[in-house]
Amino acid sequence: MRFISRIISVVILVTMAAGCAIGPSYSKVSSTFPQPAPGTGRIYFYRDHSPFGSAVITPVTLNGEHVGNSQPGGFFYVDRPVGSYVVSCSTEVTHQVSLELGGGDSR
């Protein structure tokens, strides 16, 4: 019984610590973002917060260039010139998405 109590305590502490690691929400900070420069667009990267896989932080690449890390409940953005882009993120499986970015676009 004592062993089970300790496991439950550890799970609760880890869950609370993971919740504390989440940064500010998009709605609270988006008004502070500068506008993209003329001829560029903005690509946002967002990952839902989930208790499953929350210890996994994966690198995000844009056309093969590392631009940031995917963190549970986190987001970031990059501004890039107009053009075609391939976003990829890998764990056991690689996920890719292609997109076209126009001037002033947000994706």
C-alpha cells in the first residue's frame, strides 16, 4: 500500500511540474508580436498539451533547417520570405506538411 501511495505522489508531482512548464498563452502575447516585414509571411508552430508524450520534445525543421522545438502546450513562430516550404517533425515517425507562404500570410 505504501508503494502505491508513493507512485501516486510521484505521478501527481510530475503532472504538476509539467503544467508549470507551460509558457504564456498565444492570446496573452500575440498583441506584442511585431508585424512581419514586407515580402514575408509568418509560420506558427503549435502543439497541444497532452499528458501522453509530454516528456517528448521534438525538433521542428523548415526546408531542412532547424527552427525550433515542439513542446507540449507551446508555440513559436518564424517569419520567412514568400515561397514554398516543407515543415517536418520527427519522433518514431516523420510528419511533413507542405505550404505556400505569401506576403503578409500567416500559416
